[in-house]
Amino acid sequence: MVVMSRNPEGPYPYPTTPEWAENLYSAIVSTCHQLGLVPPPRSAVLEGLAPALGPGEAKRVTDRRNNQLKPTAYHIENRGTDHELLLLNVDLHGAASIPWPLNDRTRNDWLHLTPENTARLNELVGAKRAVSAAKALRARAIEAQRRQTATTPASEKRAAEDAVAHASTSLAAEEARLTAAERALAGRRPLPAVRTFVEGDRHLTALVTNPMAADVAAEIQSHAVAKLRERGQRRPYELIESLVQEGQRESTIVVLQQTPVEAVDGTEYAPWRPVQVTGNNRADARLQIMDIDAAHLLTGVPQPLLVLDNEPENRVERIHKLSEILRRLSTRLNLEYADSQADPEGRAQRAVRVAVVRSRVVVGSASPVRLEAALRELNVHDHLRGQLPYDDADRALGLWSTLVNAYQAAGLLAELLATEVTGGRIPAANLDEDAVADALVGAGSLDPLGVLLVPGDEPTVLALRDMAIRCTTLLLFPPVPKQPDLVKHKTKDTGRYWPIVRATLQEGPWSQNNGKRAERRTEVWAAVIAQHFAHRGNLHAADNAFNATDAQFGVRPDQRSLPGLLAACRAGDSDAWNVLVRRHLLPSLINAPEPFITAGQGSEVAANRKGVRRPPGNAVQMLVTAYTQPVGVVTRELLMAFAEAVLNAPESTSGVHGLPPGTFLAPGPDGVSTTRLADKAWFDDTFPKTQKVATGGGSGSGDSKGESDTGTDETDPEDGDEDTGTVAGDEYDDPQTRLNIIRAKVAQKLGVVTDGGETLGEEITGLTDLINDSVSARHAAGAQEEPSEIQKAYADQLKTVKANLTEKINAAIIAVGDL
């Protein structure tokens, strides 16, 4: 390797000298000790931070006399909390940092890290490697065939043709394997596990990932960048051109992270990299301007991309040290920048305004164990209040991580789960709060939730996923204590948990019981549970899964295990079936490869749409009702076989009977599989859409009946006061509270009636079309009209319906005038 004796001058910085790198680390440690904070590891500063500093930055921020950081060079974030961070304000090399895969703006594009998803990712990476090799083999075969001449023997020509055909067949097979692997992950990737760096027995202020293969690490980083760029397309201006013209004005937050990787040849290394916690899009844009791949920067840059003058190319060599990568890159850019004949639109000229960028590097923390949570909180805060639009699902996941952190900061996460999920069977102290929090937000394995399972239950993938969904429901809809003997005008005691949800989601007072609150929480719930499935359904497919009463009084989980609920359903317990469908089957029904319950939106009117268009609540209600009021071929055996197949389908990696992963054949009346695919069309045929409304059962917990959403204006007599708007006064604190709640129920009931009107309108349109078809058929057949008495009877029936509806609507309009 040829090393230049002197680095060419220019705007692009070179790594800090070893002497000043040591001085910087010593100053950081001394300052952290004085402030009562924990510093980063020495290797992180020397290998990850110092090489990335701008010219003279180490000297500028260090007070050598006191061996500390200068007071003007740092500031404290979240002072006085366990998320307290020491941020060093420095200029970094524009190409030094890489985007953070844990970016909350793209959180919906990641899956939970489970052994199954990890295996699928390894299969995908292996398939990509095989496709690349097959393409190269086919290209060589085609090139060999192209080089043949007229004098080439016929046997060699046939051999070359056979080689091309064989290579093409092999390539097609590998591409099919790649397509299947991509489908198994539904275009997403498992979120990499990140934890606090541990040296000896001490946690330090830096992050480290789990060891992984180099091509897996590159795949994860490439996926993170690709999803960032998708979101960035919504920006009303070109970010790259903005940075080229104006530079980077915002100061972003950076953390030092180590990624242990293993190369294809078995070589192991653990590079330190500055990782962008905020400003991910800007980090990616800077790398694009300087023509550097983020995945290469993480796993090693091919030497030909950074070859120096008079140095031979080595296609096998990869450069791993950050100091060497940046030194070579700055050398090439400075030489190009100084060349008077260089292209004015070349990367050296375009990148000059981002040669160095102002950054805030995390170099100390009060609680390193909570470092990732503190950084994620900063990331969510930055995005929730940013200018770039937030996807509904990504916003919901950002709110969810904030909510879990809020429970943990209040010291109530373990207490709530231990009390409500296990009924106090285990003490809160037996729960590892940090591990549970990471599991719930997708930053770690679901294994820590195993302690919440009923004794004797195996911690299978299904059981852990179901427990995660139970915990999600509980945290979003925490129980509010009931007060049987309320004193007039006394403030309602909302308990210890509800105020946390209110503050995090910025909701109104408890007395303002409105449907919007339930809708917002339901959207967050739908986004969170979708992370446990490879295939994501529309968030609106969960509409009305929870109602205003659930949001106000909470949803207490059924403490029976999933096998216990299934056993109760087999024994004829209709309440257990109601809970099973609404709280345990619903997530799988929505997020299946062949979803059974969809949003019922106008976008589903396409000609190739499966099944009928129906409100989600109607589909759920008909599945619940089928247990006690079976129709058609429905039997208890069919219902139980369907429930078990739905619950276990996500764990089917190869598919049953050669079907795609996650799908299965529909059960027959005897519970035995038929030859028909279980999809929405089958579901709608088996549990048909109906105008009749049965009892809602919104929460499925026995605390509230909930609102029925079947798209009708009829009401079952058993719905009682909950559906009619009649409210018992002794349930509320005072008349004003009762008034607020009843007014909220008016708006909610109006929404149900409106939805019912839309459904009724569809039925009337269908009747009109059917009558018109009958008239056309009569003309074609040359038949006589229906007898006048039949026509009159039909008309009288329609007039009666019209009169009844008009009378009731007019009465409602008059009543509205008195509101």
C-alpha cells in the first residue's frame, strides 16, 4: 500500500492526531466525572469520534490546563432525569456518520427481531448472494458464446448454448427463491438489536449491535437508507441541492456505535462509527453528494473506490478503519477540488459546503442502560415536530415508544403489567422493566414477556406475540378505578395510569368521553400490533375495535391463557369466544397475507377486490355471533379449526399444502381442511354481511358492552342503555360530567347511524339495479309486465320504509335543534 507523505490541503479534514485524540478522551472522562455522568469507552473516542473531527476541533474543545472540556463546548440535555445526556458540540467530517436504522420515521418498515424473522433475513441475504453469483455465471457463459467464430466446432457451439441455457435456468431458480424470501418478509427487515456497550462489568455511553455477518449488516443499512429516501420524496424541496447550495444549518445528534461483523472469509472486526440519531436524511444526502455508500462505510469500503494516486487497485481489499477511510476520501476530494480543470459539478465542488457539519455528539449519560431509550425519545421528538410529513403508522409507533417510556419513567410499567395481566400472581419486582420496555417497542426480543405467561404455558412465538398484544392493549387502555359511592361535584379519581396516557397523547379531561380519543388510541394499537406480523393490514381495518367507553374506563385483559381461552370456547363458553375474537384473533385477521378483515374503504372497490365491502365491525360482529347463532355451514368445529389456523398461520414459514407462507386451506363444517383457500372471499361467504345488529361487546372484558359497528340503523333490544344513550346518573360524578358524556355519545351514535345510512343506500342502489336488470330481461324475453297488484305491493313497501325513515329523521332533526 502506497502512503502519501503529505496530505494535500483543502476544505476536507483529515483525522485527528493520536496525541490529541488521547487528550480529548481524557478531557471527556474528567468532565463526566465532575458532572456525575458516565463517559464513552476509550476505543469509541479514539476510533469513532477523533477520526471524524474537523480540523483543530479536538484542540478547540479541550482545556489542557484543567484536563476538561471547555464549558462552551458542551451542553446538557434532559438535565435531572435518567435520560440526561452530555452533548459535545463539534464539527464532524461530512461523510463520517451513517443513518440510524432505528429511525422512528421509518419504524413501520421494520419487523420485531425474532428468531423466525432473523432466519428469513439470512435466507434473503443468501438468496441475493446466489442471484448475484448466478448473474455473473450467466454473463460469463454469454460472453463465451459471443466470442465464438464461424470456425468454432459445432460441439463447442452446442456446449456453449447448453451452458447459457443452464446458467439461465439456474438464475431463474435463484430469482424465484429471492422473490419468495422477499415475500416472507413482506418487504420489511427485522429491526437490529442495539444495547448499551459494556466494558468489564460497567455500562458505558455508547451502543453496540449484536454480532452479524457483514452482508446482513449491509442489507440492514441499505434497507434503512432506502426507506429514508422513500420518505424524503415527500419533501417539498430537494434536500441534496439544499445542502449543496447552503450547507447544513441544523445541528444534529450523533452517538458512537460499534457493529461487530464477520466477513465472508471469516474475518471478524468491530468498527466504531458515528451514527446519526437525528438528521438521518441529511446524513444520507451528504453521503450521496460525496458518492459514498452507507453500507460500505459500515462494513468496509472496497479499495478501488478510494484508491490513491500511484497505488494499484485491489478488488479484494476492503478498508475498515474509519480514520483510513476518511483520510483517503479527503485526499481524493482535496486533490479534485484543487484541480483547475475539474468538473464544476463534480463531487468535490458540490460537497464543499458539507465538508464539515456542526453536530452534537453524545459523550456522557446519567444512565447508560437507558441510552437507547433516551436517544429514541430525541428521535421521536424531532420527527413529531418536524416539517417532513409523518406516516400515520410511523407517527403512531413514535407515540407508542413515548408512551412506554412515560410509563417506565413514572415507575409504573412493571406494576401495571404485574397487577392487571397476572392478577398480582407475580410481584412487579420480578419484571425486568428495561427488557420489557425494549420488547414492547420492538427494540429487543419478546422473551422477557415470558414471565407474564400463565404457569405451565410454553413461551412459544405465538404465546409471546399474544402476550405482547395483551400488554399493548392494557397500556393504551389502562383501567380507571370505579367509584360506587360518588360524592356530588367531587373530582373523579382516574387512578395512576390514565394520566400517563392523557399526558403522552395530549388528551382532554376524563369527563370528555368522545369517539376521537378512542379512534386515536385504536390507530396506535393497530400500528403496534402490525409490527408482530410480516404482512401489515390497513390501520383502518381496526376501526371500532375499541370504543369511547374503552378509552374512558379502560380494558382489563382476560387473565386466562390463550390455550385456556381456546379450551373454554370448545366447552361452549360464548364469553370466552367473544374475548378470543376481539382481543386475540383480530390482529391476525387484519395482518394476514390474505386479510380476512379489511378497512372497507373506497380504495377496495377495485375489480380484483376479494370479498364484499363491509365495515370492519360488521365482520367482527358476524364472527362473534356465529358462535351462538350459526348460519349456513358454520359449526363449532369449523369455528375452532378456523381460530387455531389463524393463530398459528404467521408461524408457517413454508405454507400448508404448498400455499404461500401464512396462508391455509379453509376448514369445512367438520373442522377438516377443504381444498379452498381461506381468504376474504371465503370469510365473507361463510360469515355474510348482514343488516341485523347484535350486541357490540366492544371491550370484551365485561366492563363495558361497547358500540356496535355493523353499518346499520337497527338496534338490538339487549344493547340497553349503552347503545341508546340513556345514562344512569349514579355512574358519574356530577350532572355536568354526565352531560359531557351523553353529548359525546350523541356524536358517536350519529356516526353509527351515518354508517348505517351508507350501507342502506348501497342496498337500495343494489335493489334498483336488480329491478332495472329485471326490466331488461323482460324486454329481451318479450314477457308481460308484473301484475299491477304486485307492482303496487312493492311500491307500498318502499313507501312505508321511506315514511318510517323520514319520520324518524325529522324527529331527530327537531331534537337536534334543542341541543
